Amino acid sequence: MEQVLDRWGWARHVTVEATDTISAKGKAAEAVAILTSREIARTLGDVGVPVRVVEDFTSRTEADRVLRDTYDV
């Protein structure tokens, strides 16, 4: 995620934070979106912000796709 945001020039505007499921629920109100695995997305349920599933966090192509979808770019 950070590498894609750097390439876009957005790194200073968007914070990426890795958390556990409980922390993600607690911080959801501060987030624009939560990007996570399918399994964790099911566990989170409705947290008041969009929850986007990322199949492969090591893929820049997928990170770019999910971020574009999230930010409507």
C-alpha cells in the first residue's frame, strides 16, 4: 500500500496502519476505509466505513486496484 501511495504522491496524505481485528473495529471511526483479508472482513462486519478485501497484500497491482476503487481514482 505504502509503495503505491508513494508512487501516486499521496503518502503524506494517507496513513496506513496494520492492526488486529479488535483494534480495527475500535479505530474504524477514524478511518476512510479498512483494507483487509476476506476472512477478517467477514469478522469485522459493519464498522461504519467501507471494508475492502485485498487478496494479495504483496502485489502492487492489487494494492493499486483496491486503492483506486476505494478513492474512486
